[in-house]
Amino acid sequence: MKIFLHMVNDSALRLWGLTPRERICRVLQQNTDPMLVDALEDLPEGSSVLLFRSDYLLDNRVIHALADSYGTLLRTPSGGIAAHVPAATAELAKRWLHGQVAEDELPAGLTIATPEALCPAYQEQLLKADPPFILPMTENNLREGERLLFGAAYKGITDLITKWIWPVPARWGVRACIRLGLRPNQITSLNWLLAILAGFLFWQGQFAQGLVIGWFMTYLDTVDGKLARVTVTSSKLGHLLDHILDILHPPLWYLAWGLGLASYEPLLLPGGTDLALWIIFAAYIAGRLVEGAFQLWLGSFGIFCWRKIDSYSRLITARRNPCLLLLTVGSLVGRPDLGLEAVALWTLLSSLFLVLRLAMAGYTHAVSGPLRSWLTEAGKDPGDRSLAVRWFARGNRIVTPGPE
């Protein structure tokens, strides 16, 4: 059945460079890609139509969910927001959106749903539990709308630098990229160049300069993903390039750092730099394999979403940013060799912890059946103010429409 799209109550206000109409169209093009119609009488017989009030900001998940929910009307406590109905019912549904038709006047067979009913809070891709939001588009709500969209683009479970240091600067960076007309893939391409340059500087023993470039690259690595999500310009190529870079460059940076230590004699490990590099590579690969094995055999979610302790461990586990922090401390105290050895030991400990957690997860799966992420239940209790919920289940409050 061909799906059409009809927008109600346009708004010229922009959030992250997009009007609500433009945002809804871009979101739907990712999967459904309906044909936009301006007049309901132009709808072919037997087709279905999505109607959206474009004077409201809708969570992308709500838009996708409604597109998959034929025969559904979306409402908040204060009124109708959107609908996915047969063409024959479109005019009646549009009047319902305007508040001109009561629910008991709607034809039988239509389902009236809330945002919470359409979308579970748990988001597997972004590793968080985050209730969907709906916000009226007004001049006074623009900052709130941008905050909600930016928060929705952020992962809940990540390292401590990405979680607590980069959010505000990344928001500034995203805003600057939009004003300059830069696209996410351009930022990702720049990240590749910066990663290579940082590695070259490490290899040359210019650790301070390399760290400046490296930290700037990690900052832009946060910016490009958020830019793609808030402007709805994600692409398979961009995702692939970003994913490959994330996997490849950390161990190569450590190798380049080790090669740049020609004038240093490591203190802690008896095998010196060579042993440190062997430990880093072996433990890094082992850790990645453990993460893949968990997701392949034990749970569709990542290992860091299984239990709260795993989410806490992701803050400091031996990934790029925590390890870059160790290298930075080593460089600041004038002992970059100790920084590399700290990375080796921390990578080893982190990977051993992951192996232990994989074994425990395997045992739990064998004894109790399929595993569930703790995030699937997070946030269901409004009174739950536990540290894990506040840190990792970053719930956005649902903002309901006010009177028209």
C-alpha cells in the first residue's frame, strides 16, 4: 500500500537548521519515504496517509513508530498530534488534529496511542533508556527543542570524557558546523586526516603536539555523530568510515607512541616498550572479540548494557579516551614511557574484566535463559533516582501541548 504524507499547521521556526516539516520529511525518508501531498482530495483510493502537525517537534522514534502503525492516532493529554490512517478517513483525522472531532466520533478500528505506547524508552543503538518527547514549536521553546534533539543524539553509556567533558563544546561545534554549511562526512574525513597526523607526531616523539591533535580529533569524533543525528543527515558511508576509524586508530596510535620512545627506558615492564605494545594489541583485540561474542551469542544489546556494573565500567574501560588520558598524564610528568605502560596495564585489566563478565553472562544465559539489559526496566519508576538511572538512563521529560 502506497503511503502519502500530509502536513498540518506549518511552522517556519528552525531547530538545528531545520523546520519541523523538513525534519519530519528527512526522518521518514530514512525508511518509509512517503509521497508528500498538499491536498487530501488528491489521495488515491485505497492508499494510506501520515498526517503530522508540523507546529510540533516530535522525537524521531515517534515518527518512525507511527509510520509503522497503520490505523493509529497519536495524542498527548492535551490533544492530537499525528495520525496514520486510510485515505478515506484522512479528512476526519485532520479535523481531529484540529480539535474539531471528538474521539467517539472517529470510525471503529482506529487505535489512539500515546508517545510512550508507541516507543519504548530503551534505545539499543544509543545504549540508554530515554522516553520519547513531543514539544510545541514556539519562539520560547527553541532552546528547549534543540536541547532535546541534542540529548536524543547522545549515547547514554560511554566513556567519562565523552559523557561529561564534550557535551557542551560539542553542542557549540554542531551549531558552528550548521552555520558554516559543513556536513557530517566532511568532519569524518577531517578526523581521518587528524588521526593520521596525530599518529605521525607520536611516531616522531612529538608527544605534546600529537596529544593536542589527538584530543581535537576525539572532540570532532563526537561532533560529527551529533551533527548527523540532529540534522538527520546520517549515511551508510559516513557510519562505515566512522566505525572503521574508531576501531583502527587507537592501537595504531599506541604503536606510533611506542616507536617514538626511542630515547626512553621504560621502568615497570621487564620487556620494555615491545612487551607493552604486545600486551596492548593482544588485550585490545581480546576485548573487542569479547564484546562481539556477547552480542552475537548472548544478547542483541552490548555487554556494557547488561548490568549496572558493566555500564559503570564503560566510563573508564580501556578505550581511546581513557587511554589518551593516561598518555596525557605521562607526557605532562615528563615520562611518556610510563604513560604507555599504564595504557598496557589498564588495557590488560579491562580485557580480563570483560572476559570475566562474558563468562558470567554465559553461565547466566545457560541457567536462566535469554539475558535482558537493565536499561529495559530503567526509568519505569518515576521515583527511581539511583545513580545508575541518573547517569545512564538519561530520560527526557515528555512535553505535552498547551492550549491552542
